[in-house]
Amino acid sequence: MGETPHRSADAGTGGHTVTSSHQWPAGASARVAETPVSGRTPGGDGLGGGGGLPRRQAFGTERAFRGLTLAAGALVLVIIVAIAAFLIAKAVPALQANSESFWTYEGWFPNDNPPKFGIAALAFGTVLTAALALLMAVPVALGIALFLSHYAPRRLGNALGFLIDLLAAVPSVVFGLWGRDYLVGPVTDLSVWLNTYFGWIPIFGGDGPYGNSILLGSLVLAIMALPIITSLTREVFLQTPTANEEAALALGATRWEMIRTAVLPYGRPGVIAAVMLGLGRALGETIALALTLGSTYAISFNILESGGNTIAANIANRFAEANDTGRGALIASGLVLFAITLLVNIAARAIIYRRREFTESAA
Amino acid sequence: MAKRIDASNVTAYYGAFKAIEDINLTVEPKTVTALIGPSGCGKSTFLRSINRMHEVLPGARVEGSLTIDGQDIYDRDVDVTAVRRMIGMVFQRPNPFPTMSIFDNVVAGLRLNGVKKKSVLAESAEKALRSANLWDEVKDRLGKPGAGLSGGQQQRLCIARTIAVEPQVVLMDEPCSALDPISTLAIEDLMFQLKDKFTIIIVTHNMQQAARVSDRTAFFSIEKTGDPGRLIEYDNTQKIFSNPSVKKTEDYITGRFG
Amino acid sequence: MTTSTLTSHRPRPPAQPATLRTRRLPRWVAPAIGVAALLIAAAVVYGAGIGGPVLVVVLGALLYLAGLFAAANAVEGRRSARNRTWSALIHSAFVLAVLPLASVVWTLVSKGAERLDGNFFGTSMNNIGARDANGGAYHAIIGTLEQVGIATLITVPLGLLCAIYVVEYGRGRFAFAIRFFVDVMTGIPSIVTGLFVLAFWVLVVSPVFNDGRPGFSGFAAALALSVLMLPTVVRSTEEMLRLVPAPLREGAYALGVPKWKTILRVVLPTALPGIVTGVMLAIARAAGETAPVLLVAGGGAAINFNPFENNQSSLALFVYQQAGDASKYAPARAWTAALTLVALVLVLTIAAKLLARRNRLGR
């Protein structure tokens, strides 16, 4: 029986049976029936030598079940490909009908004859609002997460952390509604103030009107992303091994130095992941921005004047009135959004995976 | 370098729970002192109260007086971080910083103290690693992750990290309990060398280890679960293991209890 | 190792303090700096007439941080000064974030309570004109429940199978690709999934059953929501399956139970509470999505129980539509619907968290 743990360890982790699954039906019953030695041979040679009867019996179900799970797994790839394929298929006719350059034209008149629409201003607005939102949200979110995990008394930290988790679940439409109804006033005041005293800085320039501006939109986005990023990073910071925190303290570190030596480096991959998730949400956020932005089609760095637009908000705002070409144009803009988020995501995952490998080989 | 530690009437709490009571003991400079006793008798708590790591846990506090060369460790004007720099600590499980290389681990304490010069760091790192008997094993891979070493090497890395800041006292909380016999032997050898320079206090469950490495041994015990731990006997190691003066110590040493 | 290396240390240890005692800032200093900072800020702001109380607080906070750093740096040294300043920054991040989040919650509850009556939950918006004060979200609630229910029915089996493949069977590049793209899929914006279902189901597939007309329906919304839920369900299930201890599987294999049966009878039930938690969180998120429903279910004012035919609304979409409505009674309806939606989402989230907590204790 001495061999048993080895064999079952192989089986328990899925073992070698998977890569060789086509040749070997490999019902577990067949494997169990074998001699202990065979379970350790890597190629699966031993499996065929097992009892014929149990193998045949397990053939159908085991293989069918594996096939089913494989199909479900493959569906993920199919969906990703299908999203790209269908969006392209619907976008191409509209793009062909477009009488202006899709990449540079600043305007959106796909229902006209001939149709004119361009992605430039929308893509610019999408990236600008998301970047501004993260710029405001991430430092604050990290601060709160550290406060909850390492500064607040444990009970208070847990209770507030639970509240933050709940706020992270609040749908974005609620933040949008709040921003449109209640944040407009303060933001308008702030805009006037900034314009009065800092109007010489181009982003704070302009003559108004203020209110439904990029500033408002990115503030709403920031407030919306804040609980999400906080909740994730708090979790990450809480997972710092106590042993490492104590090691830093025992070296004579102050609390902040302990955080810098033990907590932040350990949590870095998790923080990057959280920020990227926040960025993904901000880039794709539709309703909160459809409710707060001024919906113009010009590229401008001015963040105070009413205006600004994003791909997603534009889709929500223009969908109802769109004819066939209009829909195609919106789908084409969605395709660009899809590409942007895909790039951001793949880049983020690549960073995280590389870092994870480092820490895993290290751990 | 080494300093003397005096504890008088030290009592430590975790919230309402009293973990140790009225510990009185003096640790001489440049000696190895072993703290032994059954599980839960408070020897680790006492050890952690010496460099004020005890108070890191929520609700934990210490009463009584602990001094190092006459300076009260718990004085209100004392900087905790200065205490911990003066009294280093090695933990039960090796705990190198997982995101740092071997080199960065060793000099972590120096960097905290504002040492930035590359040459000084390199020199100190080599010295500490040599002192921890680890230099020859890692000198070619100082840039590799510290957590990639074996358990015994990791623990010696942690010792190197602790002595790199050149403390006066080194506390070791069961430093070998997670290690294999060969690594344990390596660390015991190391303790012999280190006591030329440092005062060492070690908590151990392993009585052979206490007998091998220490000059003085303190035996802690509790009456029953939930009672505070007390110091039963404190004497030269040889005396404790050959001719203890308290019956309870003898019972524990001979394996009749604990 | 010789003793020579031990004795060759430099005469002065680099990091050792000569004494344990340090000069410390007396307790009254920090509050005093705070008061002074506020006074100076008030004098500057009102003296120059450049703003109001908000600016005083902001400027005061900045002055306080600077003053604290300077004082601590002078008395206690740089390390302690840094520690204090970061601590103050982290605390102020928390205070800064509480204001808007508390405002959102307060507005939601106070405004939402306005129309919290039987009429709201018992009627639809059919035949409700701009001057009618009543009208409710009955149709939207039905829509949300049906769409989310169908999406769950689609997602859960697929997600479980996919996770089982990744954890139990998948090896090599293909399984890695699936894991990677599941991660990437979490970042796809909801509006893109809406466009995908629009391009795939509404405009291409459903016209086949629908006399060639595009088939906006609750089912299409459910499809879009399941594309959103799938990665969340897969990821959480995957994590839970990995937590199932290997000895449990080994015990089953040792009894001669085939692998598929072991997975279904032993592994899944063990991981079930965690899986349910993940599914509930995914449902909560899907229930709050507006954009996909807007694109593919079309909305609608009347009650429609049939998710497969004709337009359907949802709570989130109802909020958005009411927010855009010109009627003076619309905002109240929007806030009450938002409150209802948040209540639904929070009940799901809290239940999921409690379940997870109990599960954690059980482990």
C-alpha cells in the first residue's frame, strides 16, 4: 500500500490522463484496478494494461463527460472569436458607406445621406475620462484599503470593509443618477472656481457653460470605481503573510516602512490586477457617462466646459434613433472599444502572469 | 556589542488573558540562554515582550519592567523601532520577504535605516551572510529570490538579515522547529559562533538542543490550561539538565510530564 | 567560516542607536498644528476672497500635512516624520472618500423612499403620461427577474463544466488559453456584449423565427447577461474546486469510483457553498447592468411576461429611462427603482458573503 498516495496524487490532480486522453479512455475505475506501480508511469502506458472489463464499462460516460467539459471550455474561445466576428460583419457595411474617414472625422451623422461618422473624438474621450477617473480613484482607494487593513482597529476595519464590498456591488446606473442630480452643482461651482483662478492652464480654460463636463463624468467614474478598487486591494493587503510583517517590524521598521517593505511589494500583482479591472470598468462604463457627459463630438483637453463623450455613452445615447447604417456605425465604434479593452486586458494579464510566476517560483 | 537584559515582575496579557506572570530573570551578555517548557507556557510570549513584538497583536500589553543595560525598554520616551533595531529577532518559520532577492533581503534592515551606498550595503551583506554561514552557498545568486532557497538556507538568510543591522541581542523563537536535522545542526553551529558577539535568547521545544547550545536555561511551566505561565527554574544549563533543584523541572526534563 | 570575519566588523555599527530614548513630539503638537493650519487657511482664503469653507478645509489639510512633516522632521527625525505624514495621508484618504459615498447612500434612501408604495410595485408604465404622478416598475421587476433567471440557467451549467475542464481535465496550452481568455473576458465591457448579442441574435439569428424582423426580447438580454456572468462564474468555481483537498478525491478513487463520478459526487458538493457564493455575486452584478438590456431588449412600458417575444424592460433600464424622462414625476420613479434595484443586489451580495463566511468557518 506504500505506493497508494503517489498514485492517487496523480489521479487527484488530473494527472497524466489528460494529454493522452484520446488514446486512453482512462476511467478512474480502470486505473484503480491497476497495480500501484503503473499509476506512476508518466506516459499512461500502464493504463491500458489494466482490467479490460471496468475500462469498457467506464468508456462511455467518462469520455462523454470529459467531452462535455471540453466543449464548455472551448465555448469561451468561441465566444471571444464570435464577438469579434459578428461585430466586424455588422460594422463593415456601415464603414463602407461612411463618406468621411472613420479614424479622424469628428462627428456622428450615420443616419444622414451620405453617412458621416468618426471614432476619433469618442475614443479620445473614452481614454481621457477613464484615465482621469483612475488618476483620482487609485491613490484614494489604496489609501482606504491600507487604512482598513493596517491602520483601523480590526473590528472597525472589517465592518467598514464589508460596507465597501456592498458599495462595490451598487449598479453604475445609480452612481450615474446621483452624479446627474446631485454632483452637477458642486462640480459647476468647482469648475467656475478653477476657471477663475487657474484658467491660464489650458485644461481649465474656456468660457463655459460648465457642468456636464469631462470633470463631472470622470468624478462619477472615480466615485464608482473607488469601492471596487478598494474592496479588491483591501483583500490583497489583508493577505500579506503576518510573518513578513513581523519580520519587517522586528528589523525596526516604522508602520509605514513595514507597509513599504512587506505589504506593498507582496500585494503589487494584486493591486495591478485591481487597477486594471477598474480601468476596464471605467473604459466600458456606459450609463453613468451617458447620464453625465455633454455629448459633443470634438477632441478637446478642456475638462471643465460641458461636453465630452465616450464610445459606450454614445452607443447608449444614439442607439434608439439609429437606422441600419446607424447601428452598423455604433457596432463599429463598439468594435474599437472591444479592441481597446482587449489590449488593456491582455497587457494587464501578461504583467500579472509574469509577476505571478516570479512570486510562485519564489514562494 | 552584546548587552544584558533584566526582567523583573514581567506580566503579559492578550486582552483579558494573562499569558505570563511575574517573570524575573537576568540574561548575561554574550551567552546563549534557552527558554524551555511545555506548549502554551508563555516562553514565546516572554521572548516577544523583550523586543516589544508582543504588543503588535491587538489587545496585547506588558506590565513589569524589562531593561537592557539599565535602559527601560517600555519607557514612554523610548522609540519602539530603536528597541527592535537593538534586539533582533528570528522567527519560528523562515520568513524572507518573498518579493525580494537574497541580497535585498539581507540589506532590508540597513535600507530602512537609510544606508544607501552600494559599497556599504554590499560589504555588510557579505559580512552578514558569512556570519550566517550562508555566503558560500549563495554568493553566485544574490539576485535570485530569497524564497527560492531551501528551508534551512532561508532560516540562515533570516539570521543574516537580523544580524546585518548589528543588534546587541538576538532573539530566536524556535528557529529550528520547521527545519530538517542537517539544517538544524548548521544553525546550532552558527549559534556557537554568534555568541562571541551577541547575546542570544532562544526558545526551543527540543531539550537536546537546549542542552547542546545554551549556557543558561530557563524552565517555564503552567499549572493548567488557562493559567499564566511562570518561570519555574533558571540556572546553568548543566545544572538544569543534570541536577535540577525543582521537582517539576526534573519531571519535564526526564519526560515524565509536558 | 572563521572568527576573523566576525571580528572584522567596522567600529561603528551603521544602524544602531546610541540610546533607546528619542525626542518625541508632545501629544498636543499635532492638534495644535491642525488648528493653526485651519486658521492660516481661513485667513488666506477669506483675506484674499478666493473661496469658501471647502477651500479652507482643503488648504488647511495641506498646510497641516506640511506642518506635521516639518515638526516631526525637526524633532523626531526623517523616518518618523515620513511615518506620521503617510499615516495622516491614509487617514485623510478615508475621510475624503466617505463624503461622496455617504452622499450617494443618503440620496438613494431618502429620494428612493418617496415612491415606495403599492402602486409603484403593482403597476407598469403603460398609458402613463407626462402628467401622471403614478406609474410603477412592475414590468421592469418582472423583466429583471426573468432575464437574470434565464441568464443564470444558461451560465451555471456552462460555467461549472468549463471550470471542471480547467481544473480537473485541462492541461497544456489549450487549458492555459482558456484560463487566459476567461480572465480577458472578465474585462469585456457590458455594452460590447450587448452589441454582440445585437449583431448575433437580434439581427441575424432571431429574424429566422420572426418573419425576418429583428427580435428584441428579454431572452436576448439574458444571452448578453450570460456572456457577462460566464467568466465570473468560471473563475470563482475554479478557485473553489482548487480548494477541495486532494485526499477527498483520493478517497473516492481508492474506492474505485470513476473520475467523472468523483467530480460530480464528491468534488462539486464539497465546493458547492463557495460556488453558490460566486454565482450569487455574478447574478448581483448582472442584475445591475443597463447597457445590454437597452440594446437588445428594447425596453417598453407594458407588462410582458414572455421573455421570448417583444420588448421587455428591466429595473436598471427603467432607472435610465426615467432619468431621461422629462416628466416632473420621473425622478421620483427613477430613485425608487434605483433603491429597489440596490436592495435586490445587496440582498444577493449579503447572502453570498454570509454564505462565504460560514463556508470559511467550516473549512
